[in-house]
Amino acid sequence: MVSEKSQPSLWEGFKAFLMRGNVIDLAVAVVIGAAFTNIVNAVVKGVINPLVGALGTKDLESYSSCLKGPCETNDAGDVVSGVPIMWGSVLSAILSFVITAAVVYFLMVLPMAKYLAKKAAREAAKEGVQETLEISELEVLKEIRDALVAQRGSGHTES
């Protein structure tokens, strides 16, 4: 029979799970991602939509096509008749995704990759210097050994 005290409690296991580094990092990433979404949405609504609006309507969301005949909406924006294809909202979502991916790549991933590459190069250079020092130390020690052997050898022949 296994005693109850030898098994960790449910609470202790849950606490250990939550305190793992990757769970905390993931939680931070989700929170930062949610906050970042607001910035991207503001860029799309404040910059991209007006640029597209210069070519057509001011709001990408209003672009649509009617799949099945005449499409009508009420004042609330609900479809009353027809089958509209809201391709403007899809385009807006795609633009949001591309902008988010570009910002994350160029402002976070690329600089971090460059930093890590430089750090790895510094570490490799440091290891190379250390290896050279160890080899040169070994060579000096061999020379000292050879000199001592030669000294002892010459000392024994004189006696």
C-alpha cells in the first residue's frame, strides 16, 4: 500500500505546473499579444483604412458582394435579404495579420536573432581564445618539462 504522504497533493502539483517557466512565459506572451492587438487594430483603422478609403469607401468592412440576389440590410446592419459575401472584412483581417506578423518579425524576432548570433559569436571567440591559451600553456609546460629533463640529464652526467 502506498501512503498518502508519499504522493504530492493535487494543489502542490497544480502549483508546480503553474510555476514552470514556460507556463509563465506563455501567459505573459498572451497578455502582451492581447495588448498588441489593440495597437494593430488602431493602425488598421487609423492608417490602412483611410489609405484604402482614398481609393474607395473609407471602411474596408463595407466592401461586399451579393452572392444571391438583391442584398439588403436594415439600419442595424443585419442582412434582410440576399446572401452577401463580406470580403472587405476578410481583407481587413488579412491586413491586420500581415501587419502584426511584420511588426513582430522586424521589431522583435529579427533583432533578437541578431543579438543571439552576436552573443554566440562572442562565446565562440571566447572559447577559441581559451583553447589557444590552453594550448600555449601546454606548450610552455612541455618546454619547462623538457628543460628540466635536460637539466637533470646534464646534472647526472657531471656527478
